Amino acid sequence: MKLIQKKGYKKVKIRKKQKYDCNYYLNIKISLINLILILFCIIILIITFYIIIKRRNKNILINKISNKQNKTENNNVLENSNENEEKIYLDQFETYIYNNIKEQLDKHDCCQMWDNQREFLNGVVRKFRPKKIVEIGVYKGGGTSIILNAIQDIENAHLYSIDLSDDHNIGKCVRNLFPNFLNKWTLFTGDITAKFMEQIGNNIDMVMIDSAHFEPGEILDFIMVLPFLKEEAIVGIHDIANQITKSPKRNEYAPYIIFNIIRGKTYLPSGEKRLRHDIGAKKLEINQMKYIHDYFRALGGQWQYFPKEKHIQLMIEYFKKYYDNDCLIMFNETVEFNRHFVKKNPRGQIYGYNSD
């Protein structure tokens, strides 16, 4: 009886020990699983931190590169005023071409440009090598001579010059000093630009405007020549700083206004005082007609002279042909305003007359 109890006791004890051993191993398994889970979480956290740090470093690098590029761009902006402006020292471009006639121009006082302006005009022609050129405003023909001299070796190049005056002295420097240039030159006098444009024709590569200086002067000249210019034609304008370099009583704002609103790449002479550059050129953006309302709107100020009525009528007929009705409405409105204003407040004259 006792033995049986002992055996039973031993069996019971053995069973309890086995049960204890099972719990022990189960706890170990659970602990291992927990440890693995913890390790897995730690690894995930490490990977996450690694990715975050890597991305952060990449962003820092990108920002550094971007800042460097921005700094470079800002330096370029400081150097060139804006991304659409290029100062390529056209007044130092193939100046030996201009020097061929410089002495004669100086000796006979033919040109009212400073030397760097003459060199710039020469440089524009030499760089872009236009074949069909229109010049508006001739006077003695100093600028005319520079252009003609610069195109002598350009095959089929030709200059068409227009001057409102019909004085016999218009262009005399070309006739008297450079008769060998005459085969590349046609001169129109005695009327406004619109009168001659259809005769000159399309596909004009370059226009040089140096006319009235008073409003509406150069603004009107540009609008009249625009329909006949090639895409990306070159537009040169003289006296674009007269509003600050001349007497305040003269108020010569027309070249300054039109030069600064024409859409295109800007070319200026070298030198730091940019507002005092008195000549410049624009390479027109493609599809200038999308800006035409802005150009007509520039006529809306107080004119400093009033064109002859026959010229006003000629321009109205001309604008009907080449521009939309909104342009014609703006032109008529500003004409009516200035017809009364200029007669009551004459502030300037053009070629010796103010109006009819």
C-alpha cells in the first residue's frame, strides 16, 4: 500500500516535473520571439533613421547646388541687368571696319554720334550681317555712312533710308564723301515712314531709328515699320538716354519709351552707367504682333508735337491695313486728345513745324 503510494507519488512528481519543463521551454520560446520582434523593430528604426538622414543630406546637397546656381544667376543678373540682356561689347566688335571711314567723318563733322555709339552701330551690323536694312532719320548721313561701310562685303546687302525732310542736304555725307557706297543705298525723303514701306517691301532684317526724339516720333516709326520686319529682326535706336543727357526743357522721351517696351533681347554698349547708354539694339522676340496693343498704348501720352493732318490720315489708312480695329481705336483716341492738347500747349517742334 505504501509502495503504491510512493510509486504514485513518484509518478505524480514526474508528471509535475514534465509539466514544469514544458512551461519553461515555452517561456524561453516566447522570450526569444519577443527578442526577435524587438530586434526587428530596432532594425526597422535604424533603417528608417538611415533613410531620413540620407534624404536630409541629399536635400542639403540639392539646396547647396541650387543656392550656388542661384548665386551664379544672380551674379549674371547683376552683370547683365536681366537674362534677356546681353552686353557683348558691340562697340569693340570689328572696329577696324568703322576706322576705315572714321577720319573722314570727323573731318567733315558728318555724324552726331559719339565714337562708342558709332562703333556700336558698326558692331551691330557686323555681328548680325543683315541684308535688308531700313534707316529712319538720316540728316547729314553720318550713321548712314557707317551702315553702308559695314555692309560693303555683305553680298546683296542694301540700305533703304527714310527722312521726313526733303532738304537737299539730307544724306550729303554719303554723296560727297563715299560715292562708292551709292550702289547699296536708296534714299526716300519728304514723307513719313508709312508712305514708303510697301515700296521697300517685306523681309527687313534690321531697322535703325534716329528720327524725331519727341513723342510720338520713334514710337510711331517703330509701329509703322513693324509689319515689314522679319521674325527676330534687329531694331537699333539712337538717343535712348536723351531724357537725362539733354536739357530738361527738351523732354526727348520717345526713343527711351519705345526702346524699353520693345520685347526682345537687349544689346547695349560697354560701360557701367547703363541709363546713360545713348544707343541700343533689340533682337525681337518671335510673334511681335501679340504685343502690338502695348505699342499702340505707348502713344497714349501727351505728344510733344502734332504731325500734319495729311500724315495722320495716311497713318490711319496704313494702320487699317496692317493692324486690328482695337489698335485703330487707340490711335484715333490719342490723336483726338493730342490734337487739342498740343495746339494749346506746344512744347516742341519737329523739322521746324508743329502742325498744320
